[in-house]
Amino acid sequence: MGAECIEHYGTGEAYLPLLEAMGRLCREPQGARFIELLHRCAPTWLAQMPALLGTAELDLLLKRVADATRERMLRELAEAIEVITAEVSLVLLLEDLHWSDFSTLDWLAYLAHRTEPARLLVLGTFRPVELMVRDHPLNTVKQELQIHGKCNEIPLALLSESAVVQYVKARFASLSREPLRELGHMIHQRTEGTPLFMINMIDYLLTKGALEQADGRWRLRKALLEAERSIPEGPKQMITRQIDQLGSMDQQVLEAASVVGAEFAAAAVAAGLEITVGEAEERCQLLARRGQFLRAAGASQWPDGTVAASYRFIHALYQEVLYGRIPMGRCIDLHHRIGQREERAYGDRASEIAVELATHFEQSRDYSAAIRYHQLAGENAARISADHEAIKHFARALELLMRELPDNAQRVKQELSLQLAIGFALNAVKGWAAPEVESAFTRARELCQRLGDPAEVFPAMLGVWAAYYLGGELRKAYELGGQLLRKAQSTRDPRLLLYAHLALGDASFSMGEWLLAREHLELALSFYDRKGPILIGHDAGVNCLSYMALVLWALGYHDQALKDGDAAIELSQAVSHSPSLAFAQGVVGYFHQYRREAGAARQVAERLIALSAEQGFAHWLAQGMVTRGWALAAQGYHEEGIAQIREGLAAFRTIGVEVLRPHALCLLAEACLEAGLLEDSLDAISEALDATDKHEIRHYEAEIHRLKGELLQRQDESNFAEAERCFKRAIGIAQRQRAKSFELRATTSLARLLHDQSRRAEAHAMLAEVYGRFTEGFETADLKDAKVLLDALDG
């Protein structure tokens, strides 16, 4: 199967050549079998080819792949290819990769690194000069694959004179020996063996009559051959001269075709020229039959029932030269007529060709339509996690919007939608800490303030809140949560009240305001409806139950906390939403770490890592690695555990997630302490304390100070006084926060220290007082340790 990358919109259409190749494969005689395999192995890809499915089947498939990610798409097509090639050998030819989109290159790199067997040969053609001029990412992909021995580059040498003679002989078999040698020499001299130049030269000589056929035999007219020694050597000049030999109508047909693209339907040409489809087909068919400029490419059918022959330019340079010849005013008219006709033909399905329509309407100066279709193209790309392409389209839509449309309420609404869209797409690529992400959400917030409808502003503000919260700007997140609550209360909309209290509950949790967090999370759950919309990427009920488990544990309600943790996992499975399941596993994994249950934490973390790797959830993959690393270290695998925590921390830093760093650093410090790496442990604690103070991330603050006391005590007995101060500071923080579980843990550490200093009565009194306030959770590790120590102090 083969496909060609297209310059007009190839770099903006995610996976275009791959989708084109698969579409052709599915339309072959064995196509039904390939569609069946794609349905089973690569549903996210089949969903991108709606013409192959019925309406009902397509609707079901779109629901099935609603949460598709980039990694899932890469994996699915690779696995589908492996299944297909178990039945037949496959050659995939990708032409003009120098015009390829980023996503296609990602898939090629992914496929090359697969170790599963497949009877597959991938051939790609590209022009090296285009890679250098355009600084195309194919360069990087090619070099990386070559380093690992995953691909071979075969530079095509220029043709020798004898090779040119062989080509001429094969094409003009009846030409006698001497004219053949003379013609081959002249063509090689003029073209230096460049294949494209050679073909253009021969075609030109044919049009000029220097080569002619009579009585079934070719002959060379030497006089005309000599006269053509002034032929320009560049292919563009050659193509221009070929075009000039055509009639006026043929030139117009080819120019209109160049506006459509490297491959086009005769119906689109007819629309551009305002002629009948039959007339356009007749002209194109004649050109293709003569081997001039075009070759046949089957047939095409538009959703409105229009059926027409399709054609392809023999080489992209033909399209390029033809397009460059069109006067500006006529080019605008062609783009507009073709765009309008294709838009009518696709009707409600126009989003399927959003990239093409965006190009036509932008070139025709219909900027409102161009903005709309750039945004649709970006949304299509974002839906399949082709974030680079999504960013490109959103950015172009924003540029046109700000430059071409008047500043009014409608523009503000449209810009808000685009700023949020590009903010989330940029976040997927660069992380929350990237300046571009912050800029997009900051601008979105400014636009929110200019709009007055709370129902419309609310989702935008919630997106800004998410950026603040995950980026560690908790004070801003809490203040914005208050604004969300006031807007929600003004509408009395339970859906908005749910998310407003969720925002305040999550922010209060991370700030160590445990009672306030419980209050807001309980209120949020009172408004929860499983059928309600998902506004922050995961189910709101799963969010609230997961965090409630941590909150209740901190407040000392260990048994109730365990029930909520289990309920969060159950709900995430019931809603059948991968991001929600990842959220539950991520937070519940931390919950088991809070409870010092290494085995349970490791099991949950490993499930989270597998899910995140499959779905491409960078945040949850990092969180899973941190949790699993802590569990491994707690189980005695110190080196592996520390390495995993460090890897997770590095990932947090890359994607800009600050809100979880103090906790993760504390877990690193604990693992290093257990491994005897005291300096590394102290470095991690110092970094955790700095992050805590900088961002007011205080939910794990008491534990950081307690762990610092343990470290100081381990370093040197002379540090006992400083260790005691750390334990007391941890106790004071926990008391202010009403975090009874953290207070018990810090008090237990202090009681051990006092026991070693023969201050047993003092130690017993303080530990007994805290322990006595618990009414449940007596089988948890902390309460068991406290009870053992109390018995020892009482003995």
C-alpha cells in the first residue's frame, strides 16, 4: 500500500499518509477483512475513516474511542500491522516524507522500535534539500533510527550516461542505435542525470516534435534537437514551458487542480472553473492518457452523492509550478469556489475535511470560515492526541482571529475558546510550567472577566484553576475557587456547584486545611450526578472520593477513609473512563502510602503505570513511579525504589506539576534514609521544605519535619536536641491542621527519642493522650507502632 505526503496541508493533517494508505487497503478486494482487523485491533484509526462505516456503526465506534490518546493510536496501528502481516506480506510506500506531519513520523519511529515480528517493508522517499531548508523533524527521526540500526538510507545517485541511454532505449525501442546514443548523450549533458530533469526533458522534446513516431517507429529530428540546446536546465522552467504548450482550457484545468492539492477530484476542479463535472473529467482524462502532468487515481464520492474520477499529479513539482502561476485574484476565486462546494458536499460532516477547508477559506480571504475550520482541525487533532498539529491549527486560528476580525463580544468568546484549547494542547506537549501554557490560561482568565454569563465563563475559569492548582499556585487556585463558587451560587446550577466545591476542596487539601477540605468535598459529593458533564478531564465523583480518603485518614478516621478509597476505585471502573480510573489509582496509591501499606501501594501503582503507559497519561505515569518507588524501597529494594522516585520527580518537573513535588521529595528522603544515604536524604528534605514554603503546599508539611528529625537523630547523637525540635514542630503543625494521624506519627517519633533519653513518663503521657483520641483504625501500622511503644513505656 502506498501514500503521498501533501505539501498544501500535509504537515497539518495528522497521520494523513497513513490514513490514505489504510483507506486504499480497505477498498481493495480483501478490504472487508482489513476493516474487520482494524475494528478489532485499531478502532481509533478506523474511526478516522468514516466513509468505510455505516452511520450507526460509526456512532458506536466513536463512543468506544472517545478517550483515545497519542500512545494508544501509535500502539494500535503497530499491532494491527503485525496482525495483518501475519496473513499477508505488506509493503508500505510513503512518498515525499519531507512534507510529512509530525504524527506520521512519530508512528514510524514507534514502529521501528517494535520487537514483534512482522512481514513488513516500509519505504519512504524524501528530498534531502527540503529537510535542510525546512528544518524538518524527519532529520532527527532518521538520525535516531540510524544510530540504533533501525533503518537504512539509500541515497539515489545521479544517473550515468549509459543509464540514461538505457531508459531512452526502453521508452523508444524502435529508435536506431546512433540516434539513441546521441539523444542519450544530449539529455545527460543537459540534466546531469537527474531523473526528474531527464523525464521533463524528454516530454518537452516530444511536445516540440524533436521526437516523433511514424509508421510505428520512433525517429529523431536532429535539426529540432540542435535547436533545443537553449532549453533551461531547471525543472521548473521545463515544466513552465510544457504548460505553455497546452491549450488555454487545459491550463485552467491544471491550475484549478493545483489549488485542490496533489490528488484531487474532478468535481472540485469543476466547481473551481464553474464547468460540469463531465467536462472536467474529460480534460483530466485526456491529459492522463497522454501521460502529461496527471495520472488516474480511481474515483471519489462525496457525502452528498457526487461521484467523480480522481487524479494525481505525476510529481509534486507540477502542482507547485502550476499553483505559482495563478494570478492572485483568480487564485482567491478558485479557493473560494472550491471550498464552498466541498463544504456543501460534506454538509454536517464538513469537519472531516477541516484541514482542506481551512486552507481554501484562508487563501480565499474568508477568514471567519478559515478560523472555524482551523479550530475544528485542531479539535480533530487533539481528539486523537496529535497535539503538535492541534497547536498549529489553534495558533493559526488565533492569529487570523486577532488580525482579521473586529474586536467585539463574538471575537472575545471565540478567542476564549481557542485560548483554552491551545492551553490544554500546549500542556500535553510542554507541561503546566511552560510559559506558553501560563500565557494562554492567563489570557483566558482576562477574557473571562469581560464576559458576563456565568454558565459560559465557568468552564474557562475552571481550566485556569486547574493550571494554578497543578502548577502549585495554591493561593491563586483557592481564590479562583471562591470566584467559581460565587458564580455557581448565582446560577444555582448543581453542576457548577459541584465543580466549585471540588476546586475549593482540592486546593484546601493541598494547603493542609483538612477540615475545610472535608467540608467542600462533602458538599461537592452532595451535588454529584454520574451522568453530568466532565469538565476537568476526569469524573468529579472519583476526584472527591479519592481526596476524601486522604482527608479522612489525616483527620484520624482510618476505617471511613478506606471505604472512600475503595468507593473511588469502584466508581472509576463503573464510569468506564480511563482518565478517571487513572485519577483514582493515583490518589488511592498515595492513600496506601499514607497508611504505610507497601504491598497495596505497589499493586495499585503498577496497575496505574500500565494504564498510563498504554494511554499516554504523563502525569499519572510519573505519580505511579513515585508510589511504586516508595513501595519498593519500603520492601527493601532501595536502589531500584530510589531510582523510580527520582524518575517520577524528573517527569513532574518536565510537565510542570509542582503541587505533588514536596510529597514526592519527602518519599525520596525516606527511601534514602532507609538505604543509609543520609546526605541524599537531607538534600531531598531541604528541597521539599523549600517547595512547601514557596508554594504553600502544606498537606505533607508535618511529615517532612518529622522525617528531618529522624534523619538528624540517625546522623549523630549530638543532634538529639535539634531532632526534638523538629518532632515538636511537626506536632505543632499537625495540631494546627487538626491532622490527628500526622500528629500521632510525629508524637511516636518524639516518644521514642524521649525513651532513649530516659524520659519515659513524659513520653508515655504525650503518646497516650494522642492515641486515646482515636476511635478506629487500630489495625493500621501507625496505631500498632504507637501501641507497642506505649506498652514498652508502661513496662
